[in-house]
Amino acid sequence: GKYGYINKKGEEVVKPKYDKGEAFSEGLARVEKDDKYGYINKKGEEVVKPKYSILEAFSEGLAGVKKYGKWGMGKCGYINEKGEEVVKPKYDGVGDFSEGLAMVGIGSLFSWVKFGYINKKGEEVVNLKYDHAGDFSEGLALVKKDGKYGYINEKGEEVVKPKYDGAGDFREGLALLEKDGKWGYINKKWKEVIKPKYDYAGDFREGLALVEKDGKWGVINKKGKEVVKPKYDEVGDFREGLAWVVKDGKDGYINKKGEEVVKPKYDEVDDFREGLARVLKDGRWGFINKKGEEVVKIKYYGANDFSEGIAPVKERDNWY
């Protein structure tokens, strides 16, 4: 089958002709044709012809690309939304741009990879010297050196020398911290505001974070209060006020008070996007709203999320 696109009225806006189609982001969608990747706009025009072996999503107007040459070797660089190469391919790995900077790496599976950061001009503003480098978030980036984690600012200054066993990116003013095998949270004054006591934990999103204890998942707020006691087999991040949960093998949704607004009854669900979420029941996909009403009948053989008013769906052999 081939991929195409429909709008929320079910109208075909891009005819099925691609081997794979992904959600729209920043007005563009990544498509695959004959094992090569490119980008189309909402009119179906190929603004970047399918010619790249690897093509990342656009972030802040740029996308990482990789072309394989002879013997399967290739280098990575960046293109803009016109398809122009603004950072020539010379790196072995690249990340998304975040807050004006992107992680880049040099090395291979057969040697130690070192990471640093470039700006949108391709200038290396942080030397390639770290064993791990995360995206910039709230002015800071998580880096790893000699087995320990610390933080740098956008000037490349180590505001916290690598000393933690495990840590996470800052989200909503807090970051994950691992201590003696347990996870908690620190603030930007480097104080432990939520003591490490969980077996695992996630980033804060919409004021809440997922935590795991004794094999069950719950939700805490920024004061460390468990607004949802750990009782679910799995819990997703909150998006648009709701989070998916798994209980006794079925999926549903809870609100920020921990109330089950959609009882666990589906075989699989996804995050809410643009007010709708895709759900799976008896091998078919459809979409529900936040009241749990099935606004797009559960009849499709496949579906992806709505993004910018458009979603790919598969009916029998074709994606529309």
C-alpha cells in the first residue's frame, strides 16, 4: 500500500503515492519513496525531493540529513526548508536544533564518539569533547564526561561539573537526578526539591511527572505530592490535559485529578493531539475526543496522529 493524507473532514489532500508518510511539523511532512526521504508541503508539493538516506524532522527551520556514498559511508549536515544545504555534511551524527544550538558528533562504532554543539551558521560553539550531549532546554544542556553527568550553558561553560551518576534535561524548572539507584528532582539552584526515592521517573510536563515504584506507575506534582498513586501498569505523559494509562491489559485516559475520564477498554491508544487521539480496538483504528466519543469510526487498518489538521490513515491496502 501507499501513503497519502486526509484532513479532519476525511477529504483526500495528498494522493497515496509514498512508501511511508509521517505527521506534518512546521508545515512540512517527511515522506519516503524508493528508500529515499524528502519533504512535502500541505499541497503535496515536494519541497525537498526524496534523495536522502537519512532525513531528520525540521526543528527551528533546519533538518539533519545524511547521504550515503561509496561503501555505505556518509556524513551528516543540515538543510533549510528550501532544501538548501546550510551546514555541509561533515559530521558522523547530528541532533535537532533547540534554543539555537544542535548537538553534533564525530566518531564511529569502532572509535569513541565525541559530541559538541554548533549554531545555525555551522560554527562550533562548544568543542567536541563530551561522551554524551543532550538538547538545550531552558538555557542548559546535559553532558556526560568520564562516566558522570553535568550541565553546560549556551556559552559552553560547565555550570555544574560532571558529577552525577544519572540526570535529565530541565523541564519546567526541574531536572531528574539519580542517587544510589533512585530518582528524584533538582532545581536550578542545584537543590534536591524531591528526594530520590522512585525506581524511575519522567520529565515534568504540564506541571506533572510520571513516577514508578515497585513496578507500578503514578503521577506527582512539583511539590512531590502523589496526585495519582502508583497503581497503573503504564502511564503516558500528560498532553492537552489528559494522559493514557494501562490497567489489566486495556488502555484508557485520566485527567490531572487522577479521574478516569475514558475507562481502560482499548487495545492501544496514543496521546491527544489537536483534541483527538487515535485508538485501537479489535484490530481497527479510529479517533476519539476528550469526552471519549468516537468521532472518527474505528474502521481503519492503520492511522497516525493528527498534526496541523491532517492525518494519514490506511484503509485496506492504501494510506490516505
